Amino acid sequence: MNIAQQSLILDGERYTANDITRLEQLAEEKVDTSLSDLCHFLRRWFDGTPCIEVSTSGSTGTPKKMQVRKDRMMQSARLTCEYLNLQPGDKALLCMNLRYIGAMMMVVRSLVARLDLMVRPASSHPLADVDTPLRFAAMVPLQVYGMLQIPEEKRRLMQTDVLIIGGGATDEALEKDIRMLPGAVYSTYGMTETLSHIALRRLNGAQASDRYYPFASVRLSLSPEDTLIIDAPLVCDVPLQTNDIAHLYPDGSFTILGRRDNVINSGGIKIQAEEVERRLRSLISRPFVITSIPDKRLGQAVTLLLEAQSPLSPDDIKQLQADMTSLLPPYHCPKHIVCIEKIPLTGNGKIDRPACRLAAIQ
């Protein structure tokens, strides 16, 4: 996996490290920012240094920069391509922001496995002008949801053989729609520190499961706080302590219950925000987040942050509170409902939890 000898196949044409200037000229002629971003990444990939700078998503705190090893990125790419049986010449789509590891890894997979890459801007409708059937694509849940709403884009999505979805959780309604897709669809588990995913969960077909299954080289354990510890020697130098509260099964698979950061301590009762969200998705159709605001009596009061263009009427609030009370234990039921024009998201489409807490207080 010598980087200097690698080349990228883009729309059927091969580009080596010496061809980046030609690719940059093509991006300038087409006024194609997504292609320009790809050129910028390739410049850094072929610059002869062992590491590359990556931004974390900032979904649980302030985004940070970190240096990751290129040889580790190639190992991660190899694991994914072997698991999904991707072959040279397979058509792949890059449609995510190249600031983040998920998009970078799509390029690295294409370099390592010699996939034929197609590039589109990071938008809610990446297949809007793609007529070519795809062998492989990676998207965030918001993109998949957006395309399933448009019949023509849904048809194109159904022509994709293998789709991996990362960067956020898929809710029950989205998973129900995904089950109708004929190709293999997976939810991914990973983070910037693991250089994209170290485990996959099948969302459709006979192998559909609510559990993630790690790659064979990955070993998992739990901390005393029940947070997941990842030992992935091919992509991480040392075991990684996560903030994800997990349940491990004897066969090595696992489920994620939520993040330790998102535990709300209300009146001495510890409430996992993601679990409350899961239970409310059958009730609330519009975007929402469970967060908390300071409370003198409870310490933290569970709060529903609801995306709405205007405040709910008193009758609507009363009805919603009654419906939530019928679904949730008393301490888990939101004590406040706050309407906001738009749920805060990070640059790669994840819920911005710190911003949500601030929005609920204001």
C-alpha cells in the first residue's frame, strides 16, 4: 500500500500524484467546489508526510483538530473493502464533506481498492443528477431521508448495491423505509479516532439486526461505567475509551444505549437522553431533541427541544404532555417544551448537543 504508487480512478479516468494539477484545472473549468475539495485532499495525501489533519464533528463538544496516520487510514479502508467485497472498478460515490473522516475514508477506500469514484457536493439530494447505478456509497441519515422523499431519487437509491450510513443514528421510521431497499444497507459505528467505523449493523434483508458486529481484528470490553472500550490495533495504537454506554453480547456484538455525556440527572434519577428520544419518535413526527435545563429542585429538568416555526398553542402543549406521560416513566417525561426554528446541527449533520442545551435555556 505504497502511497506514492497509488492512483485515483475518477469517472473512469486514472489520476496519479503528478496529475493533480490537471484535475485542479478541470475543477476550475467546471466551477466544481466538491472536485476542488477532492484535489485539496489529494495534495495532502500525496505530500510525503505520514499524517493528515482531520476535524472531529463537534457533536458533543468543541470541534478539534487531530493528526491521523495515513497507514492506519489505509488499514481501515482495507478492512471495509474486504468486508463488503468491493472490487477494482466498482462504482463508488463521494457525497460528504471532506473536512471529516467519513468522506476522507471514501477517497482512501477508492485509492486502496481501486474503485471508480464519482464526486457530488455534500447535499440532502446527492443522487439528484446521478443516473449511473452505484456499487458503493456512504451517506448520513439526513441524505438518505431526503432521497427517499423523491420518487426519482428513491429509484436511484434502489440501484445502489451497498450503502453505509454514518454520522448519526437512524431512527425507527427511517429504518422502516430502508428495509424496502433491495441493496445491502448498513449503519456504521465509529468515530474520528477509529478512522471511520470499526463495526457495522445490517439494516435490511435477512441479516437485519439491532446489534453492531465488529471487524474480526477488533476486541471490545466495557469500563466500570459501562462505556465501550475499543481495542483495534490495526487503526489505533492503544485501546480507546469511548463515552458510549453499551451492552456487549457473548458473540461479540453490541448495542449502544447512548452517550455518557447525554445522561440527565433529574432528582437523582439518571436518564439517557437517546433512550427517551427513541421512545418519543413514534409520537413526534417533526425533528426534536431531548436535552435539559438547570432546575433548583431537580438539578436538571428533562426538556423537549422541538423544531417548529411558531410556538405551540396551550392546547397543543397540553395534549403533547399528556401523550408523553402515557409513553414515559414520570421522571423521564419532559418538564419543559421549548420550540426552536431549527435544531442545531454540526457541520456533518449530527445533532449539536451543547448548542441544544444552550438553545433550551434561552
